[in-house]
Amino acid sequence: MREVLNRLLEWWNADQPVAMATVVATFKSAPRLPGAAMLVGPDGEAVGSVSGGCVEGAVYQLGEEVVASGEPVLQRYGVSDESAFAVGLTCGGILDVFVERVDRSSYPELGEIAADIEAQRPVAVATVVAHPDPARVGRRIVVRPEGAAITGTLGSDRMDDAVVDDVRGLLANGRSETLEYGPDGQRRGAGMRVFVSSYAPVPRMLVFGAIDFAAAVARVGSFLGYRVTVCDARGVFATATRFPSADEVVVDWPHRYLAAESAAGRIDGRTAICVLTHDPKFDVPLLEVALRLPEVAYVGAMGSRRTHDDRLKRLQEAGLTDEELTRLSSPIGLDLGARTPEETAISIAAEIIATTWGGAGRPLSTLDGPIHHQTNFPQL
């Protein structure tokens, strides 16, 4: 929903009914992830996408029907002999799409949810997308971290308690997925499916070293959806003017800044750390901190083979274990033959993507099997 939220809010504030279609589950080589959304507006406008174009026409028509009836629908789209090129996914994937009517009366919590997302406060929405009792379908509960308010109910205390516990676990990792329970929230049952849409703060990319390569990495990181921080101890180089794509530029010793951010709880399993200083007085203390963090998605360090060997020796002398050192991607990036800062930034981004989704970094033309990898990594 995040990608269509601004347009959805405009219609919601005007109390104009909208159909919202959300991908709640995917199988095989589906083109979009759970949480991808498409709107059918009151003026016929289509906003967003659930499949990259394969089934949008069918979803649009279903959205118009849901707005008219007010009854939510869970619909599966896949390839079949009859509909592969009509309303099916020609890529061979399968999508479960939940379509619901959204207006101020049917979704009164939307304003507060949008405010949480805008303020970078973690919030998750758990929606019943399938249930033996049709009256339960479409019910939702809004979940925030431990100690924060919970809004709404799925219909019983037992259902709410079971779902809230599981949702908080997903929210902590920024993951969206469908959970299954018994009709009254029984953990060993089946029949009730609940889609959890997590809106954790935007994942972070920390770029250390205020050099020209850092400016290119910041641009690419911002394009990929990260909140980018550039940090360097040298204030003459670490300026907002030199890094216009960064969300923030910090003048501090890199290891001290990273340790403080971790202590404050602002580093999580989606954080990418790019160490571009290739100066041992900066990068060795920094990597001592980075490689010992309990959860981080990626740690890469720039430098030649000789620099890398020297760095490993220094880190071993500092007491890092072989297991901790295996978390380090160095020299940073995939082998793309990159030379310029921009090309190098692409190679770094490619390695981050491959690490996140389990890709091999090889040409797809040389591989067989599904293009999209199915993983449980946190989502951006």
C-alpha cells in the first residue's frame, strides 16, 4: 500500500470509495511481492500494479464490482489453458489478490496508519482475507510495537491475541506475509487466512567515506528505496552540497557513529553498510563494530586485493573470528568490470540485491529455473 498511499489518502479524505487490490501471496515466478497494491479510483483511474501488467485488466474489473457490492474478494490468478493470455500470468507465476472497498466508514484507521508511515513509526495491518464465516472477511487489526496502541479487532480476544503476537514478530523485521489459523485463531488449525502488511521504517544504507564513489553509491541507494546516510570524520568533505542524494550527512568517526546508531536501535536486519574509506585508521575500527552487529543485511568494504589482505590481518589481530569475517564482502561489489564511480555503485548495488534475495550474480541467459528467488528476507 505504501506505493499508492498518497493517492489513496486523497480519495479517502474526500470520502470517495476506492477499490484496493493487494497481493497477499505469491507462488513460483510471480512478478510482484506480497504487499504490492493497485487502486481503482472513483473516476476510473488505475493507480499502482499487482503483476506488472499481466492481470491488471481483470483486477480492475473485479475492483469495480467490489466497490459496487462492498463485499471483499480473494482471487487467485495463474496460468491455465483457458486464460493464460486473457487474465493469467504468462510468466508462470501465481498470485493471490485480495480486493476490498476503501472509504472512511470501511477503513476508519487509514488516516492514523498513514501518519505512522509518514513519521517512520513501525505499524502493521493484519486483515482477514479468508474465513469460513464471510462476515469475518475484511476485518482488520492495526498493530504497533510492544507497549503501543492496538486498534480494531478480528472478532474475538483469542484471534486478536494470536495474531498480534505473530504480527509483532513480522513487524520487527519489516516482513509482509499471509498467516493461517483455525477459525477462532487456533494455531494448529486452518481456515482463517490473515494477511499482514508491515510498514517498518524505510531500510537504511550507511555509506562511510565522503569520496566521489560515495556520492554515486548514495544516488543508487536512494533510487533503490534506502534511507541513505553518508558519514565521515572529515567535515571539509562530508557536506550536504557534495552528497545531495543522501538523506543525511554526518560528521563523526565512523565506528563511533555506527556504535551509537546500533545502541539506539536504528540498525536492523535490512541495513546495508558500505565502507568506502579504504583507510585502516577509519575502516578497521568501523568493521570491528559492523561485523559484530547481531543483525545486518550487508557489510561491504572497498579496496584492492592488497588492501583487503592487510585489512583481514588487522581485523584478525583485533580479535574477530573467522565466522565474523565471513560476513564481510571485500573487495566490495560484483565483478561487472566497473571502473567509474557510477559503474562501481551499480556493482555494489548488484551485490546487495544478490545477497538480499539469494541471487547468483550470473547472466539469466545461462541459468535454468525460476527467475525470481523465493526467500524470507525482509522486504524494502
